[in-house]
Amino acid sequence: MRARAAAAWLLIALIGAWVAPPPAAIAGEAVSLLDPALETRIKHLEEELRCLVCQGQSIAESDSGFAHDIRAEIVSMMRAGKSDREIIDFLVQRYGDFILFRPPVKSTTALLWAGPLILLAVGVVLMAVMILRQRRAPRPELSAEEVRRAESLLGVEEAKDKGGS
């Protein structure tokens, strides 16, 4: 009798584990139970913040532990009544400007903003210099012997092409 009861409980536990949603789904449901306006604010902030572990992904796209921690921090701060600006300021103070996908323009981020334009300008200048050098380079003149040799080579090639066709 005892073995049957244990087997029944084991079967119930296995069915429960099989039917229960995964923990990630439960975490997603916790956020979706918030009001829609708060959900929209959370999603907007998650898209504006960079995952420092993944670096190429936003917090919204990342599945890293860091991203989960930041999401939880955002939710708790919003529930505490903090504004988006206060949350961003807190995260920048803690992690630096690199956590923002669009960091502010200031002395420490100037190269980040101007870098692509500087590289483009350097590329255009280098290309212009190379084109000008190529145009100004003297072209060697062929001697009469070299011209005859070239013509004979071309004639041989033309004869081969006509004969082979």
C-alpha cells in the first residue's frame, strides 16, 4: 500500500513537471502581469541599454545573467516610482556611458561619435592622394624594338586564335 502511494505521488510529480511552464516563461509572465504602460516603459528602456556581457545586444535581446539582473532592477525601480531618467542615471552611474546604445556627446565619448567621420575623411584623403600620384607618375615610353616585339607577340597570338578556331 505504501509503495502504491509513493508511486502515485511520483507519477503526479512527473506529470506536474511535464505540464508546468519553464522558469523563463514564468519570469516573462511576471513582467506581463504589470500594467501595459509600465510594460511599454520597461521594453523601451531594455532596448536603449546595452548588455555589457554580450556588447552587441540590447538588454531586451540578451539572455545573459547580467541582462536578467538589469531587467529585475528596472522593474523594481519602476515599481518604486522612479522615472526613466532616474533609472538611466542610476545605471550610467553604476556601469558608465557604455551601457547606453546612444551615449551622450561629451569629452569622454567624442571620439566614439566622431570616429566614423574621421575614418571616412582619412579614407577619402588617402584615395585622392593615390589617384593623384598615379596620374602624375611618368609612363615609360617603349623603344622601337619593344614596339616591334609587342606587335610580333600580338600577331602570333592572333594567328593562334584564328588557327585554333
